[in-house]
Amino acid sequence: MLRGITRRDRRDHEERSDPLDAAQEDRVRAVLALGGVPHADLPDGVQQVRLKLLERAADGREAPRDVSAWAAVVASNLAMDWHRARRRQERLGERLAVLWRETTDEDGAESRALSMAVTQGLEALPDTQRQVVVLRFYADLPVRAIADELGIPEGTVKSRLHTAVRVLRTRLHEGEVV
């Protein structure tokens, strides 16, 4: 006992501190799978449900009356979010493909000039502004996701976007590109 907690004590503690039991975890996996989430992403989904339950406890809110039902609803929401993110990525890919076709067309001289001007304008922005512009308009992330990703308030993201877009617009008009 001088060495601290034994393996058995640690395993017992982990089992007690896990907010989802095996049956609830299986139900979450089933809901995610039925929601169309790929098999490889199921463990991440289960972890996200666990994390939401732990966050709820850390915020001082009481545990849901029926943890299994609550976890199933959260898993269903995660599956919908997964589909939305996939659609956003598909739309982004389509937009990039269209832009690529436009810039490679023989008649795409104007598009190439605009692309070059935007690229130069982005390079001239401070890193913090460039980062939010790229995440918002190229990665197609919503403001809340950008704020979460960067660990900054949503208002800061909005402010940086507004300033960056205003600067880019001014530069494009000054250069008579637009």
C-alpha cells in the first residue's frame, strides 16, 4: 500500500467514475450507427457523449433522470452534426472545383486576377484575421465552431471577420480588381 492505489482500486474507481455503463455505451453506438456515422467514428461519438455528461456535472447541473435516454438524444444530435459537417465539406469541395475550373478556363483571366488579388490581400492580413477568414470562408465553419477551435469568444471572431473583410474589400476596390 505504500506505492499508492492498487490496480484493482484504480479499476474500481474508473468503473465508478465512468458516466456511461456498458449498456448505455452500446445504445449510443447503435444510435450513432443508425444515424449513418461510419464505424470508425463511433468511439469518438461515444467519447463526445461522455464528455457532455461530464461537462454537465462540472457545470453543477444535476444528472439526467434517464441517462440512457439522454445519451441517445445526444448521440442522435451528434449524428446529425456529423452529416451537416460532411455536407459542408462536400459543398466546399464543389466550390473549390468550380473555382478551379474557372481559373483554368481560357476565358478565366478575370477569375485568375481576382484569385491572385484575394491571395495577396489574405497574405497582407495579420495572422489572427487571416486565420478566421480562412476558417470561415474556405473551411466553411460557423462562427461558434471557429471560436471553439481557436479558444476565443464568438464576438472576437465576428470582429476579426468584419475587420478583415472590410480591409480586403478596400484593397480589391483600390486595385480596381472588383
